[in-house]
Amino acid sequence: MNFAAVGVVAAVCAALAGCAETSSASSSSSLGSVTGRLTGGLVGGGGSRARPQTSGESISAGAAALYAAWLVDDLGRQLDDGDRRLAAEADFVALETGGAGVSRDWQNPVSGRRGQVTPGATYAVNQYTCRDYVDVVVVDGRRETRRSTACRQPDGSWRPIS
């Protein structure tokens, strides 16, 4: 892991925290989401395989940054490790091979939670291929939605940027 990059992210987050409204839950939630995405991308992009915290299974190298983003996301904190692993793998496959508007489902038979990811069209940002995508997860009977953007990295992984 690049500790200099982590330091830069920490400094930016600290600067942004000073600008956040303390009375607004949505402002702090947005700030936390941005901070989590930045940190998750750094943590998840550092190795070839990520080891989920409680599961004995590892996730693919391409899904590592996506998994790390689920760890710090508001919706991701409502899921268990197996749910996050399945969601990250579904995100990766949908971003890598899915057609625009074509959903990919996942389900955890242990927790009973399920979800789906729907990628948008690919587009270029500088030298990167990027896609918007929408995750819908059913948590305790409630449908929760998360909208994100990820860009494909030179190593084949997808790194969330928003």
C-alpha cells in the first residue's frame, strides 16, 4: 500500500471535514461516502487478492477495490462479509462483461440477503474506461439503492471513484 497516497487522502478528508455542515446528516453521509470511496480504492488496489474479514474465501483481484468500497459504504455496513463479497464480485462481472442496462443478480443463502447490479454504458475519461452502475440490495425487506461510478485500471481491476 502506498502510505504517501493514504496520507494525501487523509489530508484531503480532514480539509473537507472542516467544510462539512455538522447539522446536516446528508452532508456528513456524503462526506463519509467520498472518504470511504477514496480510502476503499487505495486499500483495495494495493494487492492482487483481498481477504474478506470473516470469510475463508478470497475475492478476485479485479473486485478487490469494489469490495473495499463496500466495507466503508453506508449500505455496505448493513451487510455481512459474505454479502459484501458477493456484491463486489457481481459488481466486477457486471462492469467487466455486462451490457448497459442488463442486471446481474446475487444472493447469499446464509444471510438471505440479495441484490443486483445494473451497469450503464462505458465511456472514456482520459485513458480510463468508466461506467456508472446502480446496486440495489434488499436488507431486512427494504430495497436500498447505491449509485456509483468506477473506472477500469491498467491491471484489470475496477476502482470506484464516486
